[in-house]
Amino acid sequence: MGPYLVGFDTVAHYVPTTLSWLGGDLTLERFIATAPMLYLVTSALTAASGSVFVTLKLLAPVLLGCLGLSIYWYARAGLGWTQPKSLIPALVATLYFVGLRISWDASREVFALIFLFLSLALMAQLEKKFRWSSALLFCLALSGVILSNQVVAVLGFGVVLFTLIYKLVRSSKNFVAKLFVSCLPAGALFLATYFLSPAVSDYRLIFGFPADPDGWLSLFGYASYPEMLASEAVFVLYCFGFLLPFAALAFRRMRNLQLRLWVVLLLAAAFVPMVSPSSMRLLMLLVYPLAFYAAEALTALSAVRWIRLRRSLYAAGLICLVAATAVPSLGFMAAPAESPFPYFAAGFNTHIYQIPSSMLQNTVALSDCPGVQDAVDWLKLNMDEDSVLLSHRAFYGWALPVLGSEQIIMYEYDDPVEVALDAAQAGYGEIYLVWWVEGAGWYGLASVPCVFEEVYSAGRMAVYCYTTNE
């Protein structure tokens, strides 16, 4: 991506939120409710480096590397695996295309997953020999999950809670009591984030949507519950079809409680009606337990010998796993969004809004990034004090560092014509819009409405000015 950021959320959400925090637009309630760990780091690094883009550019690969290390440590300390075997789930989970997609723009989830694997490893060590110093580290790691991402926090608490219930049934009452006490501060923090979280429309149930759903929900809504289940089933097969044979081979052999709970809780959540991007993001988290099952499958194959060659099937299984990981992942990383690897092209990829066609994009394709930057720079030179830019969510992170919030009206995914009309009635002078040139647009809008007149273009990107019919 050269100098440009990777990932939709990175540009559309992380850049604006970091700049907002540095600008002092923050309250204690909002700080706790928004799972602030990532923004604490990005704000501190941006203040030190002077550039939010440099911070986010460097942070994503560092977080992915730390996630690989935490997975490796869990395999070593939590499962007692050897070094070579522990390396397999760490590599598969971070390099398989679903793991790459999560790292593409879900840095808050990656942050939370790092703490979650640390928590599970510490919990396994506490079960072997309980120490209050280790219990304190466990509590801090679990709190780190909560402060990083709410979705992963629910998953983590589910795994810990059902582990406690299982251990209690198995008469490990002393261990359960101590671990429960260790969880209490993290549990209080979890409840605080839950009750302080604002009630937002993004979490509406999917049933009963009108024929024309409002806002961005129209991109993802379902018509019925069976349609939701069918879509999720297709998504799971699309994402994990290469890993499921390994998982089937190892599922009965591998009896680790935490990983089984991880799978069961995610599959159970898939039956709960929710806005579809949330359900698909939950299902993507299956890549982590499946990576462990793939490693265990190789161990199982090492005990099976091909009679004619008198050798185990380990090498054949390893070759298949490497190919299943490397081929789609290299295509995902290297092919541009305009001519994607066939597996990720629209049509075959029926969930293009969850699995993008290429990693070489953020809110726009890599080839459009220079044009967007030129368009924003042109606006900086040509906008008057009474001018305003109408910004789709895709361009807000581009425009905010250059123009400032006072000259931008973000309309998210709404109708730009209605927003332009409101802006004109509010007394703004020139009303601008950044979009693609005629016929090349993304996000379901190939061309802008005729009330916007093109005044500047750079590559496939253009600046439009709102004109009335008077």
C-alpha cells in the first residue's frame, strides 16, 4: 500500500476517533464505553510521532505479530505442545486469509485477542499451580480484553464462565473459588462497559425490516431468519472450507475445553438474530480454534502410514495445509481490488462486504488513493470559510486531518442530495462532494445525482459542487 493505510475501519473510524480524542472530545463515560485500549495507544503514539497515519501504518503489523506470539505461548503454556507444533497454529491463524482479513482493519479485535490468549494461557497455568501473582496477571489480561473489544470480551467471558462451571462440576471447588475471585474486578469492568455503552441503532434485530431499510443497514439486512442461517452457512464454508477437513480429523482427538467452548459459543451466537456484519465478524473468529485443530490433525496424520511408501502422511498433510494457507492468502495480499484473485472476486465471493476483494485497499482501492488525496488537497486550497464538504463515511478519515471537522458534514451512508439540501438551507455557500467519476463509484452509487456538478478530477476520483435548479 506504499504510504497509504490498509483497511476500511482504519481510515473510516480509527483515524477520526484518534484525532477526536487528541482534540479533547472525550468524556469518562465515553472513554470506558468505547473499549479504549486501541485509541489509548494510537493517541499516545500519534502525539509522539505527529502523524496518525504513521501510527496506524506501523501498528497493524506489530499487533498481528504480537497475536502470533500470544497464540504460540498459549499452545506452549496452555496446551503443553512442543515448539514446532506450537508454531503451526500461530502461523496458520495469522497468515490464513481470514486471519489476514481480521488484521486488515479490525485492530481492536486483534488487540483483544492478544489479551484473550494470554488470559487462557494464564488460566491453564493457574490450574496446574495456583499463585495469586499469576491470578493478578490473569485479571489484568482479562481486563485488557474488555478494554479492547466488546465482542471478543463476551467470547472471553463465555469461555471463562463455562470453564468455571465445568471445573465446579468436576469437584475443583477450591480452584473455582480462587479463579472466581480473580475474575471479579474484570467482571465489574465488563458490567461498567455494558451499562455505559450508548444504545445505538446498529444493534437492532434483523426481523421486520421495512422494504427500504434506512442507512447502511440496507447493505447487509436479511429478509428472513432462514435466509440469515443460509447466508452464515455459506460464509463459513467460504471462509473455512480449506481448514474444515483438518478440523474434522482432529475434533474428537483434541479435547481442550477452552477451544471447544470457543467453537460452540461462536456457532451458538450465529443463531442469534443480529445485524449481519456483526454475525459474520463473530464467525471469522473461528479461524483461531481451527488453526489449533489443523495442527492437531497433522499430529494425527503422523501416526498414519502409507503402506506402499512406508512413510507417515504427515508430510502430505503439511503440504496440503501450507497450500491451503498460502495460495488464497498470497492472492488476497498481492492482487489489486480492480482485478482480484478469482476466489475473492465479486460473484464467487458472495460476502464482499465482509471479505474484501483484496487487502490492497482501505475505503477505496489502492489505485484511487492518490486521487482521493489530490481531491482533498484541492478542497483545502479552494474552499472558503462558508463552504462545506459533504462526506460519505468512506472519505471522512481522508478529509478530517486536512480540512478539520468544522468544514465537514458527514452523512454516513444516507442520501447526499437530502443532506446537500439541508446544508443549503443552513446557509452554507459552496457545497462540495468527493466521489468517483461517472460510472466508477463504489458503495452502491456508480454515479452521483445530477444536482452535483464536477469541478475537479484526479484519476478516477472527482470533486463535485452542489447546484440548485433555480
